[in-house]
Amino acid sequence: MLHAALLCLAVLAAPAPEKAKPATNTIDPICRMKTTPKDQIVVVRGQEYRVCSKHCASSLQKDPDKYLEKDGSVKGAK
């Protein structure tokens, strides 16, 4: 019983997870297709990105440095 109470206190004291910054990209970082607000969202390093498919979402999550600049912008989009 004591363990359950301590666990509850730890959960309540834990900081709330940060909300990811909203997606602003209009080009899929992987395949370069134009994105829309209805496209899938993937979160990488606290930033949301719109992608056209599960394949692109998986690729971005596996190797974000390949597709994103250090500042989080999409490589080649500038």
C-alpha cells in the first residue's frame, strides 16, 4: 500500500510533458510532396512535422538528421 501511495505522489510531482511545437512545413521532408493540414503528423525532437504517409513518418523518426537541419527546418526547403 505504501508503494502505491509513493507511486501516486511521484506521478503527481512529475513535470507535465512539453507540448510539441505545431507543424509549419508545407513540404514532406522525405519525399518532397506538398503537404496539407489533413496529412499525418509525426513528432521529432519536440517539433511536429506533416508527412504524406506512414513510410515517410517512419523514415523521419529513424534518421531525422538526414532530412532536418540543426534548427529543425526541412533540409533544402529554404
